[in-house]
Amino acid sequence: MTELAAKAARLDDTDQLAGVRERFVLDDTVYLDGNSLGALPASVPGRIEDVVRRQWGADRIGSWAEGGWWTAPERVGDRIAPLVQAASGQIVVGDSTSVNVFKAVVAAARMAAADGDGRREILVDGTTFPTDGYIAASAARMTGCTLRPVEPARLPDALGERTAVVLMNHVDYRTGRLHDLPALTAAVHAAGGYAVWDLCHSAGALPVGLDAHRVDLAVGCTYKYLNGGPGSPAFLYVRRDLQNRFDSPLPGWSSHAEPFRMGAEYTPASGAARGRVGTPDILSLLALEEALTVWDGVPVDAVRAKSLALTDFFLECVTAYVPAGLVEPLTPARHEERGSQVALRCPDAAEVMKRLIDSGVTGDVRPPDILRFGFAPLYTRFTDAERAARTLARTLRT
């Protein structure tokens, strides 16, 4: 056993979250792609079988009320709220991340227009996940705003009297760089704009502090670090004092104050329910609700501490095992600038990752040359990190 392998074993022995791994369905594969799709919580199949066989199969339409189907979007939102440090009643779950980004940006632009001070510019993270940029452009066209892509580091200097909305990713999906949500949100507010944050790569991996930092609106997916399953519904956060001003561009029947009255005129519901649109996607929504039980008794601060320890240790192993010059770390070394993944620039990244997967280490690739390794602290072990680095070194040597 190498010195680093022995260190990994010691770290696993003292890991306060080690027992949480047993709540997941895992095998001998080193799974470092939880930043794309979280592992399956072990209790989800049984919950879904009950939903399908009993609630749908036997109780049928009665489950909308008796099974709690109708109230699930807000109920599951309240399960997510502590994980992003928000009080209850501010998060609704439903639709995709993209749809919720659209709702949030358009609603923020409408609030800015209603403020009446001529703010007609939407700033978007110029390095963002492409869909966010596409949607921001569409939202700008719809609201009569102009769109300006800005690199996150230059955002404070780009803010001005025309700034209506700023859409930013909390963590860069390629490099794992963590942006300064508290400082950037404060800067947007000081400029008079509304801050919308995409939390897809931070919710469930680190403390976000939505309420403490007075974020206006936020969106996040649930199939990465929240382990909700492929295509599980996204969530939308609307700060409580803005909810009565939230003017959704998708005013569906489900967000009506009296949805079953079927009136011709739209009257929005109160609270987070304004973010609903149509019929909730019950099967995936209740799978997510069950998946969130893996968080019972798990402090988010402990998750963040383990995430940083895992990524530190993985980088230490890469430095020790991989011959110099074969990979280049892109993820920041400073903890305050790091999410929960490690990105390495590597020639022939796609072929390297294919061979890693064949050798029992699963990560992913972002073209043209980035290897991504996502560390989900609820189930990733230090021995996984050491084995992944050792396998990477062996693969690169051959």
C-alpha cells in the first residue's frame, strides 16, 4: 500500500459522513460524475413502487389530495430550502432548470421595468452554461432589454444605471470555479439591479446562503448533488418580499389563486406557488422527495468541509502520481474559489476518459480538453479519490 493509499484509508476511518454512503446504491466503480447525475438513493425504488402500485394503481385520482400530489411542489421545495439556507415558503419545485431560468429572468426584468428608472440591460455570465445564455437572450427580446455577456471577474465594473438583471452561475460547470455570490449580489443591489443565480453546481455541495445574502431569485437542478434522478424537476427560489411582485411569463392554471375554478381571468397564487405552471410531474417529483431523505441529519457545513478535503486530497494524489506536464489543474487552489469538482486540462481528454471508465473510474469530459471529476461528499470516499488519481496516472503513462 502506498503512503497516499494509507492516508486515504485513515481519512475514511475518521470521516463523519462515511455512514451516509450506505444510503445509496453503489458498486466497485469509482463514481466521480455526481456533478452530472447523482447516485441512486437506496430507498427511491421502493417509494416509486408504492406511488405507482398503490397511489396511482389503487387510489388513482384520490391521490391528488390524499396522497399529497397537489401540494408536492411546495412541500419538496421546503425540503430543499435548508440545503440552500432559505426559510420555508420560498421554493417551488417543478419544470426544468431552463424553464425556471426563463421565469426568473423575465420576472426580474419586469420588476426592474416596474421600478420605473429606465433599467433595460440584462447582464449574463459570459462563460455560463450555454442554455442560460440562450434563455437570457430570449428574455431580453421579450422584455425589450439589451443583453450583454460579461466575464464574472469583470461584472462589478460592468454594472451601471442601466442594469436591470444579472444572471450568474454560482459554479463554473467546466472549471469548478466558485464565484463570490455574497459580494456579487451586493454589487448588483448597490447598482439597483436584481440578482438571479444558477445553483446547478452548488446546491447540495456547499452552503449557498440565499436568505442571508438576500439573493432575489435563484434556480437549481436536482439531479446532480441532490440525487433526484435523471430529468428530476428543478427548483425556483423567489425571495419572500418579492413574491407579490413576481410576474411569471408562464402563468399556468397550476399557479392560479383558484386553480380549480377555471376562470377566464388569471389571478396569481400567493407565495412560492406563483412559480408553478402546469400539472406537476408527480413520478419524478416524488422520487426526488424520497431522494432528499438521504440528507436527514446531514449538516451542509460538514458536506462542504468534506468536499474541500476530498478535492485537496485528489489534487495531492494527482501531483504525486501523474508525471509532470501531462495534466494542468484548472480548478482554483483557493478554497473560497472552488466548487466540488476538479477539472484537469489534458490532451486527448475524450480518449483518456474512455480508458478511465473502462478501468472502473467514471468522470466526464468537456470539449475540447477538460477532464471533470465531481466529488459528491455524501458517498465519495477518500479511497475513491486516491484510486482515481492512480488510475489516471497509469492511463496517461500508457
